[in-house]
Amino acid sequence: SNEGKFLYDIGIEGPGKLRCPTGLAIDKFNNLLVSDCEGGNVKVFTLEGKFINSIEGQATEFQIPWAVDVSNAGQVFISDVGKHCVHVFE
């Protein structure tokens, strides 16, 4: 809350369960993107915590997605410390 009161947890159970969240960003659709280095994916949630989807199994599979960021133009950048690169998505 605005007063700093705890509201809720995200990613603690179900298909959106996070194993080792290491980075997060808000995309152009106002979704929360969370890199999960042990899960090998980036999970997408609403800001209220509802799991939407995972970014995984793409042409470039992640090894250890560490951080995620979004540009002003809406591109998503995911650093992958396992592959020593940054994956870029539109």
C-alpha cells in the first residue's frame, strides 16, 4: 500500500510458482515480468499477482535468465548468464 503495508505474495504456488526470482520489470502492457534463474524462464503476471504465461522454449532457450528490463519502445531484454548474452524480444 502507499503506507508500506504488506499486500500479497506473487509466484508462491501453482503454474506461476517461482523457484529463484532474480529480476523484474513492468512491460508496456502493465504486466510484471519476473526472471526465474532456476526455472529457466521469465514468468508474466498481472500486477495483482495472477499468472498469465511463461516466456520459455523460444528459438533461443534460456539457460540462466538473470535479469529482465523493458525499453521505452517496449522491447524486452533478458540477460542470460548461462549463455553469456542478452536476449531481445518485441
